[in-house]
Amino acid sequence: MSARHWAVVGLLLTALAWAGNALIARASAGTLPPISLSFWRWTLALLLLLPFTIRGLWQYRGLLLDNGLRVVVLAALSISSYNTLLYQAAQSTSAINLTLVGTGLPVTAFFWSIVLLRQWPARATIAGASLGLCGLLLILTGGQPTRLLGLHFNDGDLIMLVAVLSWGLYTVLLQRWVMPVPGLVLMAAMLLCGVPLLVPFFLWELMHRGSMPITWEAAGAVGYTAVFASLVAYVAWNNGVKVLGPATASLFSYLVPAFTALLGIMLLGEQLHWYHLAGGALTFTGLLVATRWR
């Protein structure tokens, strides 16, 4: 398979991993402190990754130090901000609102690409984004678009909007600030910068909300998010952005709610309806158009 094919496969795995992350965010709302979940998730990811990358960090230390400010900014936008804000938003808004605001990711990637890269999205990307959005709205509304008129937005939705803007900027800067460093080594460097940035907020939450409960559910949430939603997904996402570009890679975020619905059917016994199939088909068609149409 070509590098482009591997990038697509990696982005599919990323969407699947983040669908599981969305389920955990919904299930843990009100029981697991959001900043603590984010902090322990990334701390565990760092501890797991460091033994395999410490030699690479030393080998590329000069290049990483020369780009130190860029690494810190990328870490702050992704590791320290995005998921922490997502977990925080899940405390005070509905799952459908979270997902609807999350649909703005391709739009923010388009915006930052125009502003920072002077790149307008290709017609194939715009066409794919339109098809994917239609499929996503079909799933979210259960085949009844009038449901959108009854939605109410609150502070949690504003937090999620900031998270989407942060991730869109990270995605575009990742392509603009290309560093000839292996993906796992760059990931480890970002973790070394991002985890300390979370410490003040973690301590503040510890003082005001208490520590995370020591339960099997909490351990499972931290373990899954550290391995799959962090290490696997971030490395695959970064490679997808590098190969396909930020505008096309961001379209794969449309698969997150589709996969979330699929996991709900498989794991939670939810019913399969026609709009799941139709919406999923539209979303996949949009991605096919965006990634293969010349």
C-alpha cells in the first residue's frame, strides 16, 4: 500500500479510537473529574512511550531544542487544551451538542489553512465535506432535520467551540511547522511539554473537586484513553495530516459520531435504524470523494 493508503487507514483508526473516547467522555461526566482524567491519561501515555523514544529524543535533541517554542505551542493546543476542554464541555452539555459543535473542525481547518498556509481547499475536499456533513446530520437528527431547531446551546458548547478552534489550529500548524523528526519522537517531545502545562490546572481541580476515584472504571478509562485515544490516534493523525494535508485529514472527524453510533449498537444494544446506514454511507462517500477524486 502507498503512503496515502496507510494515511487513510490510520485516520480511520483514529476516528474509531476517538469514538471510544467520546463514549468515555459521556459515561464519565459527573463521576470522573475532567482535568484529572486528561492529566492521568497523558501521564500514562508519556510513561508508556518514553522507554521506546528516549534514545530518539537524545538523538534529535538539537533539532527539538531549536524548535522548542513550536513544540510547546503544538503541545499546548493539542495535549493540554483539546481533550481537557472536551472532557470539561461534556460535564454541562449533551452528547448531540458536543458532536454538532465538533462538526466545525473541518471548517476551522479550512479557515486556518487559508490564513496560515494560503491554501484554499480543493473542490474535491469541499465536495467531500458537504457529503460528509449531510451524512453526519442525518445520523444526529435521526432522519428528522427539524430536531436541530429544538436544540439549546450553553456554556459547555462554547467550551467545545474553543476546543475545536484549538484542534483546527494544531492541525494546520502541524503541516506548516514540519520537523524532520520521527512521529513517536515528536509525540514524546510534545508529551514532555504538554503534561507539565496541565499540572497547575490539575492541582486546582484537586483542591476544589477532590481526586479521581480509584475504581476499575476509572482505571479502564485512563488506560483506554492513554493507549488508543492518545498514542495510537495522535501518531496516526499526525501522519495523516502530513500525507493528506490538514483540510482532507480533518474530514475524518465526521466519522467519529458515525463510529460512536456503531459502537453504541454493538456494545450498548442500541437499535440500528435506516438513518444510521444512510448517514454512514454519505459520510464514507464524502471521504472517498475527498481522498481519491483528482
